[in-house]
Amino acid sequence: MEWREVVARIQAGEDQQTELGRFRHWDEKDWLEAVCAFANTEGGLLVLGVDATGQIEGVPMPGEEVQERLASSLQTALNLPVRARLGRQLHEGAVVHWIEVARMRGSEPMRHRGRVLVRRGRSSVDPDPSELQELYNVFGLVFTEERVVPGTSTDDIEPTAFRAFMQRRGVDLASEPALPFAVDLENREVLGRDLDGQQRATLFGLLCFGKDPQGHAPTRNFFVDLVAYAGADRGDAVLLSGEARGRLDEQVHRAEAWLRALGRSERYVGMRRIDDWLVPMRAFRECVVNAVAHRDYTILGSRILIEVFDDRVVVTSPGALPNHKRPESVLAGGTPRSRNESMATFLSDQGLMEQRGSGFPRIARAMAEFNGTGPKLEHDRDERWVRVTLWRVPPG
């Protein structure tokens, strides 16, 4: 880009593809956030030595040193090298530097200090769920359970959780000959390798054994949203809301504890009073287990949603039914098929899933004993969701 074009951009002011910045020392890292956001969006121009009003102040450092350090930072300061062109110009005794950032398309989005950033208007911001989904789709990074999560490492896996899981499976990792911990993790697909050969946590590893499963940009929405309403629809007041975060088994237990916090109801059989949860706890637990085990983890911007209304409890999970299953087959307990086999195996070994394929028959039996109803199963392949309704009160 020629200086006259840079001047025209300065005079036009900041916009989606232009950022102006004062620059007096290398601790000012906002310029790297702008570079990251430009690279993830449509590219852009960052001009250093100009304030937000377009007043040229210059960069008070030797020009050659600034150019060298900019070039070095563009190669090493982000998770991937940045494609960019550098320029500088002496203008009325002040040196202006600029970085023309190209739109990046590679194996994963650009990240600055672990954050994925995009350009929105005149700001560099964290993407909202839909922007994040689109960004990962464009980069071709589709999360299946064996895919590695960018930015993770062996340190993101909780050793005690993994060892306890292996002990439940009858494997003593301490027996001779003992392997290095990272080798055990990779052998069992808790770790994998990225395109550069670096060990990273897989999605399965992070969600089942991670220290902070939601602490990474691609996985930050992989938890359960919880909300209870004062009436029969979403327009009514919210009584209680919450989030069930953590590993998959922790999400199940926390969702169950949240439902218990809503209290019990009472009914009478003859002269005998029976205290019930809002719905049978074993039916509710089965719904939550199915949701976290079988949700479509390629849908990055959506969460599992549990809603409690006066007359029903509704569990909505991102993704259509896996492998072309039909609702009728699922309700009948047909041949089990899982979108996420390793996660389903993990939950089964935790005692949260029993005989595979028997979940909905068990839900139906529990609901029939509770109030004579059965679970309602809906799905939408176009909108990509599955919804299960448990009736607190028989419809009608």
C-alpha cells in the first residue's frame, strides 16, 4: 500500500478495516489484538503513530528497529504467523508505520493470548456464538470428539480424573512397565497431535478429564443452561436460573442438583402422602445424560437448554438425531448408535448410562409410574435440535 492510500485511510477515520493507534512503547499490545481481529475477519490496515482523531504524532523509536520488531512479533506473538505487509513514512518529522494484514485461512483461527478475536465495526472483540461458529466453519475446524482443541496441552488434563476412570476400567497405570503420563493419554485418545505435531487435548479428553473444559474459545458453550419459569411459557417470570459447567459427569450431577433445589411436590394415594420431585429424577437424569453424550459438538455456539415450566420439563440439545435415527426407533429402544462413542463410554463407566439403547424405555417406564404420561421426543434436522418433554401434569 502506498503512502497516499494510507493518508486517505487516516483521513477517512477508523472503520471495519482500519485502525489508528498511538505507539510509544512495546508494552502497548492493543495493536496485536487488532492484527488478530483483522486476520480472522476481512483483513485490514493498522496505522501506528496516529491518534484516533487522525492527528499524526509518529512513533518515537528508530524506524529500522520498529520495522524489525513488528516483523518478529507478526511471526511469533500469535498462535500462527501472520501474513502482512509493513510500511513506513517520514511525514513532517514524524515516522508513521503501518501493517497491512491479509485475511487468514488456515487450520485454525488466529488467537492472541488464547483469545479468538474478530473485527466488529471499529473494535476488536470476542466473537459471539454465531460468529465463532461461522469462523470455525470457514477455517474447516469441525469438532468431533477425537479432534484436538487448539491452544490446549497436557497441562489441561486433570491426572486424578483420568486415573480414576482407568481404575474403574480395571487398568492400573502404576503397574510396571509404567509409561509416561502423556503417552498413556495419547494412547487412549485423551491427547492427540495438531498439524505441527504438538500434543493437544482432544475434545473427548477435555470434556471428560479437563481441568477447565469451558475455558477455551471453541468449547466455552459446551455446558448446560438451566432456567425455571413461573408459568407455562417463556414469557413468564424467571424463578431460578443456573449453569451446569465442568466435565460431562459434573454437568449431569450439577443439573440434577439444580432441579432438586426447585423442591418437591406432593400427592396422595388414598390416605398416604407421597413427596415427588418435579419429574422422576431417574427420567430427568437419563435425559441430561443423553443430551451431553449425544449432542452435536460441531455446533459451537449453542448450549444444552433445560427449562422447567408449570406443567413440563423440557431438555433441548443441539444437533439432529445421530446417524439417521428416527424418533420412533429411539423411543422404542432401537439399536444404539452414538455420535460420540468415547464420551458415551465414559458416561457408561461412570455409572450414568446403563445398557445402551434402553434409556428411553426406562424414561417411559418412570413417567408411566409417575403420572401415566410418556416422554415426548421431537427433532428438527434443518434447525438441528432434539427436544424431550417430561410432563409434570398430564396434557389437557
